[in-house]
Amino acid sequence: MTDIHREKILILDFGSQYTQLIARRVREAHVYCELHPFDIEFSAIKAFRPSGIILSGGPKSVYEADAPGVAEELFELGVPVLGICYGMQLMSRHFGGEVVPAGKREFGHADIFAAGETGPLFESFFVEGKSPVWMSHGDHVKKVPAGFEVVAYSGNAPVCAIQDISRNLYGVQFHPEVNHTPRGEVLIDTFVRTVCGCSGQWTPGHIIDDAVARITAQVGSDSVILGLSGGVDSSVAAALIHKAIGDQLTCVFVDNGLLRLGEGDQVMATFASNLGVKVIRVDAEERFLTDLAGEADPEKKRKIIGNLFVQIFEEESVKIKDAKWLAQGTIYPDVIESAGAKTGKAHNIKSHHNVGGLPEYMKLKLLEPLRELFKDEVRAIGEELGLPHQMVWRHPFPGPGLGVRILGEVRKEYADILRQADAIYIEELYASGHYDKISQAFAVFLPVRSVGVMGDGRTYEYVVALRAVETRDFMTAGWYQMPYEDLARISGRIINEVKGINRVVYDISSKPPATIEWE
């Protein structure tokens, strides 16, 4: 079997907002990578045995007294190193170069120009001697260290890229990992595949084979339970584990009455009927609505829903004989964010959408087959495993479901109205070809009544808001500019077909300052 972890890139994070994008670009080159803080012990770096190292950007200046750095020995490992922005300045300073505040800072688009011979990393990056890039820096390299040569410059910065080919050391002042650098993925692919010599073993088929082997070895003959939500991560985890151990997996699907129209039946049809996965369906709508009655605070609603999920899951789990493993759809960004949260620097905007696990006394071991994967990799594996395209590529759906898309108190009447409106909205997005261009779209129920006219009569009914956003990483998002004629058709259908709605509005807020979900 292919060793998918034999070739690997180490990414050291100096605090850049784009660091996860570097990792995603490396993975797109079909090479495994891990992201670690800049101050990781050098012994851990050696033990990792990287094929290459990438130093990220960061908000600090390398000449500040408390500027983050790396172990002196890192550059002596003999593996290729690519420094990006702060990483390039750190490398330059380490080897005796000079970094100073720029006379004119660069934030945004810039054109850079080849300074001469480009070498192995840059030869495919420039087109006719120049390339558009995305800059984000207030410092620049004034003096290039001995042994390095300038590869590129811009109108504002005399040093935009450097290299020491003999030692396999490279640096760029711009950000090749962002979409705004059009040929950035070419540069990262060239670094990983050509400079570092990786052949590209990180493919969906190889990942599945590796995961199946590891799950089989870990679990043995034990039983595994998994809380199936119908979302992408838990669905792919279920399909992957079932491929490995078959009937040893039992999924518990809690229908909380806050799912989208027909979603419960769809989940059961996909997993129980088509894939042969053992799924216990728990109809818990009444329990959830009873516990939520009268509660309007968003955070308290989340906690009520999360705690009841755990309680019901616990009740069902004890019925499964020999259950020794709890499977979860944890993915790599969850792992990264969890590690970052331990520093205590993250501000809690709202509690996490998903259930955090079972009580400690249940003593179940954790099985997380997706914890090395980004969301796009999870989707690719889902398709490889034969899950329906619409399930794999569905937009994110929060753990509390419609409970946080009904503003204020949750009532069955509100949930039923919202389900119908949301179903019409999503159906129209598919029909008009917008769905796959949008990162997330959904309807929100507003518990306010407005005056309307239907026929010759006055109405006093509820309002639904439609939300659609475009985003790469969900940290920032812009509202999707839907054509007026499509909005008019969607609004008309909702008002005509959903009893209780007489007004539809479209949310044109970006994140920030708004969040994507309303609660």
C-alpha cells in the first residue's frame, strides 16, 4: 500500500491570516502537509522528516525585539525552504541581509518583474517576464544576504523574490497562496513537486486505502457508534468507516424536528437503503421543541439543543453491545482551531455548531478518520466513496439546524413554515444554476408580522429573509449578487406557496460586520 505520509511539507505559522491557504495549496499539489506554530521544538521538526519547509507570513516586523524566529539549525537540515513575506524577511535577516520599513507600504495588487535568470522555482511563474501578485507588507529587504540573488522586483519594492539555488532556499515578498495571485498555485506546486521532489501520493484513492487500513487496525472486532447528522463531514466519515468495518458500525441519527424538508428520509434512504449502513433513527422532535419552548436567547438555544443531542445519543449508545469507539467527523481546520483556542487568545463569537462528544464516564475511545483533511478533500473522498453529489456538495448546515435560523423562540409552526420556504429557495437555486456558485444559502424566519394584500383582502403574516454568500474560507464573506429576476421568482413562489408568509427580503450584509448565520 502507498505510504501517503512519506512525502510531507512542514508549514511553520508566524500568525498570517492566510496560513491555512498555504496548506490547502500544498494539498492541491497532492502532497501531505502539516501546519505547526513557528516555535515548535527543533527535535519535533527533525522527527517529522519534512521533504520541504514553508515559512508563512505574519503581522510582526523581523527587527522587533520580540519578533518570532526559528531554530538556527532549521536552515541546516538540507531540505528546501520557501519563505513567504515575513518568512522571506526572516530568512534574509538570518543570513545577514537587512530588512527595513518600506518607504511605501504595499497592500493589494502589484505587478512584479523578472530580474534575470529565474531558476527552477520561478521559471514557470512568469509570463513574458512579469506576473500579477498580491502584496501585504510594510517592510522590505533592503540588502540581500550573501549567496542569494534577486529574482523579481516591483515598482515599489526592489526585492520581491530571492533564491540561493545551491542551498535550495527561496523567498517571496508576495502571497502565492491567495486567489489574488493568479499563478500562485503554479509556484507552490513547483516548489513542492519540482524543488522538493515530491511525486504526489496524496490522492482521494490513496487516502481512502490508508484510512481503511488504519480504521481496521485500530478498531479490530470492536463496535463503533457515530452520530449521523446528514452533514458532509459525518456522512463521509460514516461511509468511510462502513467501508472499513461494515456492520461493526452503528449510526445514530437524531431527528430533532429542526431539519430541512424531507432531510430525515433522505438520510435514511442514502445510508440505510442504498449503502446498507446500520442507522438507528430517533424521532425526537417533541423533546426538542418542549425543551426549547419559551427560550429566545441564541446561545441558550444552542446549549439546549447540544445537551439534548448528547443525552439522546447516550441513551441510544448504551443499547449497542460492545461499543468501544465513538466516531466523529472532525476535520483538519477543527484540529487547527482547537489548538489555537488553547492559547486563550480567541474571542468566542458563538459556541460551536456541533456536539463536542459524550460524557467522560462512558469511556469510549475516539475515532476521527477525517482529522487530517480539509473540507474540499472530504468532499472529494465522499464522491470517490459513491455518496450522492448533492449530499457531498451541499452547503453547510449548522448543528442546531433551523433552531438558529428561527430568530427568537422556536415553535413547530415556525419550523414548518421555514422548511417550506427554504426548500423552494434551494430548489430555485439549483434550477437557475446558482447553487454551485454560492458558498452558503438559506432562509431565515423572522418572528414579526407585516401587513400585506392578497386578492382583495388584508393579510398580517410573517417575514422570511434569504441569505446567500460567497467565500473561500468562511472567515470573511460577501453577499451573493443574485439577479433581480431570480429573486423576484423565488419571492413570488414563497409568498404564493407557503401559507403564513407575505413578505420576503434579501440580506445584503457582508462578514464582517455581520456573521453568515443570523444567530
